[in-house]
Amino acid sequence: MKSRFLVVMAALAMVFAFSFGAQAQTLTSDIVFLKFGYVPLNTYEYDVAGSEQVESSGLAIQGEYNLNFNNFWIGFGLEYEYLWWKDNGDYKWAYLTPQVSAKFAAMGGLYVGAGLAGKYLISYDSPSGSDYDPDKKIDLWVNGILGYYMPIGEAVFLDLEGRFGYNLTNQQWADDDDVKNSYELAFYVGIGYRASASDY
């Protein structure tokens, strides 16, 4: 876990360095992002003696519309996420997640913010004969967001983003043992487009 933390911190440091070395840039319009994500770590741990973390990884695709209030963004997004258990790829989960976020976009392209998401388990697969049966309910997650955008064409932007999410409700495991904690780390690469002139 310590090595993962160091890798994440190094990546964030590079984002900061690149951001402050870039030419100053600001957006004066709403912006739409289409992002493709990699989830290196999604984990939960039961609150029972001897329990070990259940770790999964996967892929995601997200669409997001951001209202721009003088570089304070209010984002509304929808994400599809597909995960598989690292120890046994026969266990798979698919989620649909509406989300809302608030982000501050600084000079140079760096943005930072936080958000809330409702992660709904729409389907899952497990090995034949398994009694694994999570509830298809919505869990409320809180997300920390750090990203960087840069122009690559007329009204077109490259977007790089990292997100750390923490599960506040754990409803999908309500009929199983209590969950001690559940969290997720994800990285995104996307394309942004100016949507319209903002006048808020």
C-alpha cells in the first residue's frame, strides 16, 4: 500500500510541475469532457476479525458537462465502470454512476475539487455455484479530484485527471458482514470541447 501511495504522490507532483510551467490559460465557456479511465484499485474490507481487503481493478468511461462560473466549475457527469476481482477474474461488477462535482480551475490548467456520486450496481458475474449475491443498490460516494487540461486545437482540450473516492454508505453489502471501509482510485484521459459562451 505504501508503494502505491508513493506512486500516486509522484504522479501528482508531476502534474503540479507541468501545470505551473505551462502557459497561463483560462476558459470562458462551458466545457464538455469525454473521459476514458483506468481503475488500478477498488477495495473493500469486512469489519470482521482476520478479514483481508478485497481488491479489484477495471475500466471506465465518463461523460461530463461543466458549467463555468469564472473558472469555478459545476460538473454533471455519468460514468460506466467495469471491474474484476484481482484474485479471481470470474468475479465481475458493472456500475452506472451519476455524479456532481465542484472544481476550481487555476491559471495554467490545473483544477482541483470534490464531488458526490451515486454508484449503482447494475450487474455482476460470479463463478458457477458461488453464493455471492451483492445487493443492487445505490451507494453514496464522496470524491476528491485533481486534474489538468491543456489546449490541443481550436476549442479542444486534452484532460488528465485523478480521482480518489470513498464509499459513505456500503448498501451493496448491507445483507452481508458489515464493511469496515471501501474506497477507489482512478485515473482518466479525456478530450474536452467548449460547449457555449458562459454568462453566469
